[in-house]
Amino acid sequence: MSSKALFIASLVGLATSATTNTNLQTTFPSASGTTALAAVKTVAAGATFDGGMKQWDRSPSTCNDQAEGGDADAVFLLQDGAVLSNVVIGPNNGEGVHCLGTCTLNNVWWTDVCEDAATFKQKFGTSYVNGGGARNADDKVLQHNGGGTVAVKNFYAENVGKVYRSCGNCDTQYARKSTFTNIRVNKASVAVGINGNEGDTTTISNSCLLNSKICWLYEGNDDGDEPTKTASAPDGKTCATSAVQTSGC
């Protein structure tokens, strides 16, 4: 690539990054257009994909209510270290975004969640969710099946089951960590569900949780059985909170 082309490409990249709003937003954005994919779109390891605030979806739909889907049912499949920015995920898909390794989601929105919005499969390391939001999820929004940490900041959720769930019955279990900073949730069954017996920990700070429980603790397993809930409130250690408001915010 010529030096002139590199310069132009760098300017385009700067212009794109300048439009990525990862602040807390509580109004769902209007899509700039629509794209319906016949197959899942893969973002290569270490690569960045900017969706231009279009609504990305699948056609035909891969949504099958709460039936567990796989990578092929997602809209985006992110390889290790991939970054996905400025995307609106539509309603006609089963799995939204799958991260096979660590990933970063910047200003990603889900208008109507089918089975899960995003699934994190990394064995270790940290994945980031910066800004964005999700609504209308019968069950989970952020599903953590792998290990490591999922760090969520400035995220908005409304009318959902769980904002985050550490897998309760995966074949391989991990001691998973999750952090939530400046999130706003309205009408969730619970913000966070984790497995106390597996060594999971979560922290929720500087956040507003309206009409929602804060966290539930479970006894996870690796044999596929439905996990048992063991606690329905923060315990200060496995689930720790700081400056979390449940009204007037």
C-alpha cells in the first residue's frame, strides 16, 4: 500500500473511532441501514470490524426461542483478540455474538434478544463490553461459558432475564470473574448470576439497578443438570457491590 493510501486509511480509521460512543446511553440508537447475512460473519483474530451502526441480522432467521444454538446461529463470530464496534443486532438470530477467545465489544446493541446476546468462550484473559445495551431477553444477555474475566462498563439493559450468567452446567467449568461498572438495568430478574462453588466472583459498582435483583448465587456443575440457586442477594465476597442504587437513579 502506498504512503498516500496508508494516510487516507488512517484518517478513515480515526473518523470511525471518533464516532464510537462507549458512554452509558439509555436510548437505543436508530440503525443507519440493514444487513441480513446468510451465514455467520467471522472477524479474524486481532482484527477490528466497524458496523457503521447498521442493523446486522440473519436471513433466514436462526432464532429458535430458548433452544440452545451454536456458532453457526450467531451474527458475528469473533476470533481471539477481535474488536466489534458500532453494531445493532436485530431480532432474527439465535446467538448474537460469539467470542471464541478474548474480544472487545464497543457500542454494540441488541434490539430483541433470542437465546443469548453474546457468549464468551475464552479459556483465560479478559473480554470487554464497553457501552451499548440490550433489551427484551427472556433469559440471558451475556453468557460466560469459558474462563477468565468479562468486564462490563457503561452498559444498559431493560426487560431482560439475566444481564450476565456464568455457565451453570457447562462440560468444563472455570472460576470465572466478572466486573460491572456504571451499568443501568431496568426490569431484570437479576443482574448477575454466578456459581459460588466454582470459585466465581463478581463486583458491581457505581450502578443503577431498577426493578431488578442484584445477584443470585448458584451451585454449578459439569454434568448438564440444572444448577441450584443457593443465595438471592450479595454476600460481600463472591458477589460484592459498591455504590449500587436500586431506586431514585
